Amino acid sequence: MADQYAQTGEDKRPTGIPVIRWEEPPEGPVVVLLDQTRLPSEEVELVCTDASALVEAIRSLAVRGAPVLGIAGAYGVALAAARGFDVDEAAVALSGARPTAVNLSVGVRRAAAAYRSALVKGGDGGAAAAAALDAARTLHREDAEASARMARHGLALLDELLPGGGHRILTHCNTGSLVSGGEGTAFAVALRAHRAGRLRRLWVDETRPLLQGARLTAYEAARSGMAYTLLTDNAAGSLFAAGEVDAVLIGADRIAADGSVANKVGSYPLAVLARYHHVPFIVVAPVTTVDPATPDGAAIEVEQRPGYEVTEVTAPQVPVAGAGGGIPVAPLGTQAYNPAFDVTPPELVTAIVTEEGAVSPVTAEALAELCARSRQV
Ligand code: MRU
């Protein structure tokens, strides 16, 4: 069936999309973001002159996806420091902008620790701000490196699990260059498979309600020239039933110590489908997404988003009308259940692929060992 959807991306622009950068114009330092709420129709940059603008950009999903949230958080601290704002206050605001992706607070903590440590060593405000910026740049670079290593490990695992090649991969949400200093997490694996001539098709879940799959993953797939097909989230079941999915590859926002995986809502149903149909369900995430301080899935805070994201079509290119700025698709006053993420238990996860290698089966012991190994390097 896959070959009947023979569309291949036509857009041949470079696949590495710069999503975040630090700039120092004469008016003072800024963090420049590619505004992801405007994609794919417009490539518009958002210039943040202070940490509170960055907090708003994080809340509105102008910048989103776990690894780049960590990078944004670190640059936010550096920005507060460089502009002479209260760094502790900025750190609290940035960390609390979204609760589920642990990378955000990890990035904030790293830059804030570098800032404080420079002060403790006797540096002045300028030296401390430079230390925070250095920490943010290091995190940015490390994420790009981690991304390349995840892609390598992930494709090796796919080739091992599916020796025939010609992988048909289903993915959910968006996990490519837009979420990373490099080429992403799960998407980077698919991209590597594509470049190696071993990707037959990328099935892209549209990812309701904010369409990260349709707007962002399809955009990245088109730019990379890979064969991809978009589907509504609830078409995935029939695709599995037709035997059209060889593996599921997703990212993660937080992985608890027991291996429970929080990711974009709709990931857990895919894991259940994958298990029923004997298809590998693979999570690709940097080690910074593993949170030893969160013991299990029940302890993961799942962000609840406003109901209007469900009761209205809020895609930015749609003319505005409803309370949330979109076109109402439900009767006025309809209550909506709108968790941004769900949690997949470890027993449904075939493997977690990180830059340090893959963990399979997913156990608390194996994850703890992986984190310990990563801290040593
Ligand atoms: O709400 P979003 O768009 O920030 O959600 C992002 C996801 O769920 C991604 O799958 C996750 O951050 C992993 S990205 C490597």
C-alpha cells in the first residue's frame, strides 16, 4: 500500500534549520527564534530582548520540543544576566514556562549554575554573564553532537530489528531540526535511514490539536526529500492493521527513572497499537531527557493546555474568530480535555535510544547505568 502514496518531498533546501541563535546588535544582546507557530506558511523570526519574551515564546510554542527547550532556557538565563536582570527570578520563570519537558529546567539550571559559580570565583556581573552564555553555547553544541550519535545508534538498532531494510516508519509530533541544535531525535534516525537509502516511507501523524506533525514534520520531511505521507492520528490503527508500519519512532519530553516515557499526547495509543501488531516502538531522546528524580510515570506532571485548542481550529493561517483566536468547531461553552502529553509505560517500549547507545529491554537498572556512564564522559 505504501507505494501507492508515492509522494516524495520536493523541497531541496538544507535540512538543518537554524531554530535559535544568540546575537549581539548595538542595542544589546538578543535571542532570535524561528517562530514555529507560523510554519509552514511563513518563516518568520522572533527576536527576544529579555527572558520574559522567551518565557512567552515557550508558552505559545514559538519554540518547542524538549531538547531545544533546554537550549532556549539556557540562553534565557544568559540573556537575563547580560541585560542585568535578576537571574534567579528569570531562572524560575523560564523553568516554570512548561512543566513536562525536563530538558527545560536542565538547561536553565546549567546556565544559572555557571553564572553563580563565576560570581563565587570572584568574577563581576559581566564575567558571570559570559559564563552563562558559554554554558548555553556548550549545551547547544552538545545537543547537535548528541543528535548525530542518536541517529547512528537508532539506525543501527532499526537495521538489527528489521534486517530487510526498506523501513516504513511511523512518527508522531515533531522531532527534527526544529527541536534541536542538530537534526533532532527520532526524525534524525529517519533522516539517516533516508540518506542511507533504507527509508521506504515516513508516515507522519498530523498530531492533534496543534498539528506539529502536519505543520512541522511534513515541512522537515519535504525539505529533506524523503518519501513521506501525512495521516490523521486516528488513521494509524488501520495502517498497522494493513501491515504498513515496520517501526514507530518517537521522541520524549521526560523519561522517568523506571523508563516511563512522557511524549506528545497520542504516543501511548501508538505504543498499544505497536504491541498488538508486534511492531517495535522505539523512543529516541538525549540522556538529558532521562530524569532520575522522577521515579515513575505517575510522578510526571502532564501539561494541560487550554480547551480552545480543541474546540477551535487554531492553525495560524486560519482567519481568526473564536475566543482562542481560531474558528470554533464545537458548540460555544464546550469543555475540552486537552493534555499536551501522555505517558507510555516501559513495558510497551521496545528500546530507548540515546547518544550513549540503546537500552533494551527498558528497565530502571539499565537506565541508571546509562545515566551513570554519561556522567563519566
Ligand atoms: O508540545 P510540544 O510541541 O513541545 O511537544 C513536543 C513533543 O512532544 C516532542 O515529541 C518531544 O519534545 C520530543 S522532541 C525530541
